[in-house]
Amino acid sequence: MWADVESNIDYLNFGEVSSLAVDILKSENMLPVSIGIFGNWGAGKSSLLKIIEKQINQEDGKDILVVNFDAWLYQGYDDARAALLEVIATKLNEAAQGNPNLVENTFSLFNRVDKVRELGYTLDGFALAMGIPTGGMVSKGVGAIKNIFSNGVNENTYQEAISTGKEVANSGLIKDKEALTPPQQINLFRDEYSGILKELGKNLIVFIDNLDRCLPQNAIQTLEAIRLFLFLPNTAFVIAADEDMIRTSVSEYFKGTSARHHIDYLDKLIQVPIRVPRTGLLEIRSYLFMLHAVNAGVDSNLVEKLRIALEKSLQESWHKDPMKKEDAIKILEGENNLELARAYDQVDRLAPIFATSPIIHGNPRIVKRLLNIVKMRSNIARRRSISLDENVITKLVIFERCAGETAANDLYSMIDTNKGYKELFSEIESTKPKNLPDSVPESWTKDDATSDFILKWFDLEPKLSDKDLRASIYLSRETMPAAHYVVGLSPKARDALSVLITTTRKSSQAAVTALRDISQDEFVPVMESLIEHLRTITEWSKQPAGFAGAVLVADKHIEAGKVFKRFISGINDNPHWMNALIKEKKWFK
């Protein structure tokens, strides 16, 4: 299986884009600069950041200070502005070690940060690791903060941190020389920061990730902190985010502002926008080759040789045929590796589906998750001594993801009851009709996109009409992630979700009753599950099942309403029926 984390290995031919960013960051006449790495969820933004950072460190590691800031990590624990400023101040302090005067200047930066943060000297525990002299009070403060992070925030830990922060502040360790207004504090921070960086003789690059996962307040606070550094010498920011999500945060935070303001706000912060390249068929095919090579435990040097060869093949694809799977196996010295050969045979069948499906859209994260689901089910089957073809499992997983939960349930119900499904499958597989027969479930023909996908799905190997699928669907139901909708929910919440996802009217008594079974802390997960279902909808001319259920959940819980509003904002040209349902809702205003 494959870890769902960013990688500094270029699996998707990001080399040209990363080199463009690196060239800008290395050009002295381009600094200061802010670069936006824009792309949808799962498109590879975080990996692209890692690739850029790796290239920077390899080429100019001694002359550049690199700061990594995960905006999502601090959400709920610290003021986002202060957190970013302090992470930068800590990096400068680290670089200043050995120069007493510079170390003293970094203390002043910490003091400016302290004015932003309510708790006072909180996260400065980094100082302990950097060899900064500390006394008992600072150690006590670090202990208080560690307690918060280890045991969670409660009244005792919170008050302890506040008390300690005040005690440290009153001690004179971080005392201001004079009372200053906020603008004066900001100007001094900028001056002191610039002076430290100049004396160090280095450039500073800050990589900011997961900004689009943050609540609007945290996202905007982080962006506001970045503004402090705009136009300061020797400084660069590289910000990875979903552009639309950030603009939604702007509209939420600055209520009543125009759409033009939402666009201008981000444009003024980002000087160089770079979009993550869209993955097409050849990119997904190469990506799958790389994933399977890693999964097969091939020597890392051989994997790197394959990566270079695939990169060259993609660059030359405009006038040459793509690399053959046999050549890929040869590079990996895997001629006798039957597992790898079977996996690569499957790649050529799956890549077109992954690349062209309107639900997957070649999204690398979705592709990796689907493959992980396949591996998980295969492993479970092996442990239970269930004989299953992994290709069959893969085919069913793809159906669940692309056709949707209702269509998958109808498929499995058809197999359960054995109501002529083999005859139906045989008819479709042998005749390859242009349209699905009338005898298929209604959920399979709800729109053209679903029908087209299912026809392509039937054409995907292996054929199913001669297979006993009962064991496969049994395993699918236990791990169905079309079932990823309900992971972590209580049984009552899962039951409520099954009702809400089929709700077509706000007046539904069944839905109203179902809402009573959802606890306060499960409203947001239920909403996210409903949205995951709604993401499978491609035709919005009429109200789909589940939308009314989502409206009812939003009405009951303010945070769930915010999540739903973000989803709605991503739908182009909201239809009349939708506007009629939501225009008067408090959570939508």
C-alpha cells in the first residue's frame, strides 16, 4: 500500500514547473516575491512544494534559509499570524547561533510576536533546543504548553499557560523597551527582521501548505501575516492552496464585499501564480508505473532510473510513442517479477478510466486511495482465505467511486438476489451497446455521464458475467468507501446519513426524525459525507437526492452550514431551484 503523504520524488513530471519556480526563487532581481502554487484537492500541490524545496536545497542550500509552515497544524492551538511570525523568528534564531548580537536581535523579534499572541511566550520552547539561556519560568511555560498539546485544552491547562505567560512577561525577559502602537510594532518587526537577514547574508524562503484546509479566520490571518513581509528584501513565500477555497474564505471573512474584492485580495498577495499541471492519460499511466514499482519493493536506484526514463518519455510524447510496459519492467530488472508484470498489465486498462472519469479527473490522491482500497481488500481476502481476483476487486472499487453509492448498492443488490444479473452482464459485455438496456437500475441512467461511465466500465477487463461475485461484494460492503462516507460515525449517525442521502424534500418526516439521532460533534462529519455523495453529481438542472438532507443539516449546525456553503460556492451557475432553497438561509448569507 502507499502512504497518503506528499513526496519529494517527482512521479508526475512536475520537473518543468518546479524548475520555473526555482529559477524565480534563485533570481536576486526577482526578490522579494510571493509564488502561488494553485490546484485542486489532491492535485499534488504539497508534493510540488517538496520537489521545489529539494531542488533549492541541492543547488543553494548554504545560501538560503528554508521555513516550512503547515497552516492547518496550528488551527485551534495558536493565533495563525503569531504562529507564522514565530516560526520565522525561530529559524532566524537558529541561523544566528554563534553570533551573540544577532541572537539578541532575534529575542526582540520574539517580543514583537508576543504582542500578537494572547498567551504570551508560548511556543518559544524552540529556544530551549537552540541553546538560548532559559530559567525556571521559561521551562515552566514550555511545560504548560506541552501539557496543552499532549492532553488537550481544558480549563486547568489553559489557565496554567496564561498564568505562566504573564509571569514570564512580567519577569522582564521579553519586556518592551517602550509602549508602542500596533503600526509601530509592525514597522519595528519589519526593520529588525530585515536587519537580521541582511547581516546573515542569506535569503529566506517560506513554504506554506494546507492553507485551504483552514477555517476562513485562520486562512486570512496567515495571509495577513504574509503581508508584513511583502516587499522586504531577500524574502520569498511559496504558498500552496486551492485558489477557489481561499477566495471563499475571503468572502466569508470579509462579509459584504464584492466578488471583485475576493479576486483582488489574493492577486495582490500572489505575484507569480503557478498552476499544478493537469494530469492526462500519459501522466497517470507513468504515475501508476511508479507507484507499482515502489509497492513491489524495487531497489530505489532502479526506481529513480525508471522515473528519469518516464520523464523523458513524457517530454517526447508529442512526437514519440509512450514507453511500453515491457521497457519499464526491463529498466526495473523485473523480467521475472510476476507480481509486477500483472500490475503493469492492469495499468494500461485502468489509466484511461482514472484519467477521463469525471469523478476522478486524474487526481493523484484519489488514484492512490483507490489503489490502497484494492490492496486492503486483497489483504483481508487473503487473511480470510477468500479466493478473489484482484482485478475484479479493482473493477468494483472503480464502480463504487465513479458511479456513486446508490448505483453501487443497486449493483450489489442485483448480485445478491441473483435476478438475472449474469444474463444482463453477458448481453452488455458481448454486444457492447451504445446505450444501457432498459432493464438496468434507474440509478445507472440518472444522467449521461453516469451511463457513459458504466458502459466503459463494462468494457474494462476482466469480464464479470462468468464470475461468482458474491464473495467480492461481501468484502466490498465491509470496506466500501463509497463507505468512506461513514468511517468514524456512530451507528445512529450512519443510519441518519443513509436517510439524509436519499432525502428529496425538506419536509421529509423521516429526515427530521433522523436529525434527532445525530450528536452535535457528528453534524460536520455527516455533512462532509453528504457532500462526498453530492460531488458525484454532474448534472444540476434538477435537485439531486441528498441536497435537501444537506440543507436540513446546515440548518441545525452552524459549522456544518459553513462547510456546505463552501461546497455550494464551487458549483458554477447555481440553478434556480438551488437558489430558492438557500437564498434566505442564515448560514448562506
